[in-house]
Amino acid sequence: SSGINAEYGEVPRKKLKFRCYKPHDEHLQGKQLEQAEATSIDDTVTTILDQAKGPGNATDIDLNTLAPRKANWDLKRDVEKKLAKLEKRTKRAMAELIREKLKAEKDLVAAGPNDEQEMDSD
């Protein structure tokens, strides 16, 4: 032990401080710290509350931030992009179906008079 201290120099020892413990040994009783008194925070709390009651703070509050969100708001947010994609696809598919229907009607109309002339000649 003394060889290690000689090699690296003297290591300072920590001093004992007893905050909450009352030592029974007479040598250690002198190392006990004085009891700290709890400070009163009543004045600090009242000044903070008085500042909070000021007229400027009432207008700063947004009622939307105070209202609780619905339980599924995060699900709606996550699904919004997917729903937008599906909406585009649905509109595209409906437009394609309408085009096909119009094309079929146009073909029917174009072929229709020829069929009537053939029926009359029979």
C-alpha cells in the first residue's frame, strides 16, 4: 500500500461528511454537518401564480390545443396518403369505364343504321 502511494504520489483522502447520520463515535461527531433548514417557497409560488393570472395570458391560449384529440387521429394521419392514392386510382378507373361505355355506345350507334338498312332490304 505504501509502495503504491510512493510511486504515484500521495493520494488525497476524502473527508467524511455526515448529513443525516449521527455518528456514535466521539471522533466522528465533529464531522457531522449542521442541520439544513427547509426554505419556504410560498412567496415564490404566489408571485408565479400572480404572473400567470395576468390579463395577457388569457388571450394567448388556443382552444384547439386544449381540446383532447380523438383516439384515432394518428391512424387517420397515417392513412391519408394511401387514401389519396386510392382516390386517384378510383377516379382514373371510373374515367376509363366511362370511356369504354361511350366507345361501346358510339360503335353501336355507328353500326346501328347499317343494321336497320339491312333489315329493311330483307
